[in-house]
Amino acid sequence: MPSLPKPSLKPADPNFGSGPCKKRPGYSLESLKDAPLGRSHRSELGLGKLKKAIKDTHEVLQCPPDYLVAIVPASDTGAVEMAMWSMLGSRPVDVCFWEAFGEGWFADIMKELKLPNVTKINAPYGKLPDFSVVDPTHDVVFTWNGTTSGVKVPNADWISDQREGITICDATSAVFAMEMPWKKLDVVTFSWQKVLGGEAAHGMIVLSPRAVERLQSYVPPWPVPKIYRMTKGGKLNKDLFEGSVINTVSMLCVEDYLDALQWAKSIGGLPALLQRSADNLDILTRFVDHTPWIHFLAADPSYKSNTSVCFTLDLSPEKLKAMTKLLASEGVAYDIGSYRDAPPGLRIWCGATVEKGDLEALTHWLLWAYNEVQ
């Protein structure tokens, strides 16, 4: 294959990894100058910052007024585990998964919680399971967007409005980039490090009134660790949803998250975030449409992710590694190899903080790098 000239224009920001993700456009450490470093998170100043983070999250995500938001330990993982350890066990559970993280929730439900009545509803990488078999009398655990597969749930029509169970949705790579049908979702979890490009280690949990009712009417038969507790004396711990966090948070990370939320509001809020991510996906879709050697891992365009976009290439695994290494050495794209448990390929982040011009520039480098490793 004849060589191609090396592109002259590089992406202004080569960070296309799927977590932690790119910081917002124009980000600077100067944005963190008001962080209350050295101050207690329980001080009036610190608590005020945490309350604002909760309020702004509720506002930007357009949560229903009666839904509650809290900052919790241990990123999205901690938030999902908190929900499962606190709420599961009173009903049979349907677990829907089609990639590594959803499979991890299934494993924890089976091996750690050891629940007896669990139904596995799964599909291989690149596809979605049959949601029609979900039982509305059961609790349901699922991911909205498969971060490692590039496959998202296109809608929540399969979730009954007359459901008796609760829905627990891991939405960490979906919120701020995809519509969340809140009335179908009882527990939603995410972290700061995905679509808004925040820092790692802190999680968020959003509860519907039905989730609150479950917490106050059901006591699990197992000990619940302190970092998973959302009740006191059989009642919801309301302080948690007013900024009184379970464990000490990084006020520097809180300030960073507040900055990301302020940026989101400044560009037009949720509609603008959704549009930016959709526009980014369009760039890669056009590239795939005109490039015969690259393919979306998602088998159906209707459930193609617009954040963690996954591809297969007509290359051996060895040449794929050489291609990603070459792009990184050129300072063009970092951390775009597929997840370790996923089929070999590329995974390119298209969340709202990524600029269209950077993705457009990247496509030219993908052509060049593919040609180089052939």
C-alpha cells in the first residue's frame, strides 16, 4: 500500500480516552482558585460548595422536583454498589448486561449478595439483550450505555409505568450526553469523570420517590457497610441529600466539578451538551461511512453510543496495538485502545467536552496510521 503524507494538523487536545475524560474547552487550573483547600467539608463554606454541586446537578440534568441527588463515595462503582446493597433482596432481580461493567454488577449480585432469584438477560459485545423478557414485578439492574461496547439503550419503552419493582440504572457514560427518561428510572448513578470531564473517585446517586420508599420499607438481611448506608433508624438520611457526605471529599475535586457544571450552564445546559455529543458522533459516522476498513462495534445504528464509540478494524490485534501506539507517540490520540475485555479495536470518546475540530483532525490521522501499520 503506498504511503500517505503525514497530516499537518493535529487535534488541539489529544485526550480521547473514555475515563477519565477530556476537560472542558478552555479549562485552566485557574478555575479552581476558589477551592476551599485546607477547610473542612463540614464547614459553612465547604458544605455550601457541596450543596451547590447537588443543586446544579439537579438543575443541569433536569431531574424531576421530587427526585433526590447525593454525592457518595467511590465513584460510579460505589454508587451502584450502594444501591444494590441497600435496596435489593425483597424481590427477584433481572440483570441486563451486554459488556464488562454490567456483567460485573451481575457477578456481585450472584457472588457477594448471593441473591437466590436472579435472571440473567444478556447479549454479546455489539448487541443488546431482549428487554421484552424483563418482568415488571422484578427489580431491574442495567447500564444505560455500555462504556466498553459502544452500545446504548435507545429508549426505556421496555420499562413498565406500572412496574412493581425498582430500576437501578448505571448511567455513568450516559448522563449529560443522552436523554434520561427519569420517570422510568428509580436509581441513577454516575461519576464526575465522564461527560463533564471531572475528576475521579466521587460518585453521584439520584433517587426517585419509589427508591426512597424502598429504602424506608425494606431492611436487607446482611450487614450494610457504613459507606453504603442511606438510612438512619429506618428513615432516609436526608442530610446526605443536602451535602452532608458519608466520608471526606476532595474540595479540590468538588471545585472542579462545580466548574464543569458552570460551563455546562454557560453553553446552554443539557440541550447543548446533548447536541455537542451527537455532533461529535456524526463526524465519526461520516468517517466510517467513507472508510472500508473501520466498522462500528454496535450491530445496529439505533443503539450506537454517542459517548464511548467503539470500532473494529480490519487489522490483527498486533497491528491495532501498533496503530494506537503510533498515534500516541505522535501526540495525536491517547488511550483509544478498546477495553481489555472487549473485542480488539478502538474506543474514541465523543462526550460534550470534545471539540468537533479535534475529531475531524483525528480522522485524517487514523487514515495515516492505518496505512503506516499495514
